[in-house]
Amino acid sequence: MSALAEPNRLQIVELLRDEPYTVGEIADQLRLRQPQVSKHLRVLSEAGLVEVQPIANKRIYKLRHQPFSQLDDWLESFLNVWDERFDRLDEYLEDLKKKDRGE
């Protein structure tokens, strides 16, 4: 999560969501300097969010899908809890309406 908290790293992840890119392509797309992009990619790689494929003298970066699937599952558990709470709130409010109408 801390790796994604930095805005430039989040932009890199958003960019890589569509397709793999080289460091230079990422730098061009986001208008960042290449050394800066390399540092951000190192952090993302160490966090297990991206992987690199060396091809000749280029390094192609792409997202690893497993960490994002795990994050999605974790967030889904919170969504389920809140859905249940809102359902209970709806039932409670409906009961109050019935009492006000004398049902």
C-alpha cells in the first residue's frame, strides 16, 4: 500500500494497467525524468507489484496481477461488511416508518 501511496508510482501503475512499457516510454508518457522513473519502478518491483523482462538492452515493465487480485479480495470483504450494515439500516428505517404510520 505504501508503494502505491506516492502519486507518481500510482500513475505508473495506472499506465502499466493497459500494457507493458520500457522505462523510457514510461518517462515520456508521464513527463518524468528516466532516473526518477527507475527509482519508482524499483520500489514497485520490491513491493512485488511489477515485474521486469529484459529484452536485449531494454527492460520491459509490466504489472503482476496476483497482488492486485489479493488487494481486490481484501477490499471486497469490506464492501460486504458495509453492504450488510446498510441493509440493516434500511430495515431499521423501514420499521420506523411503519411505526410512524401505525402499522
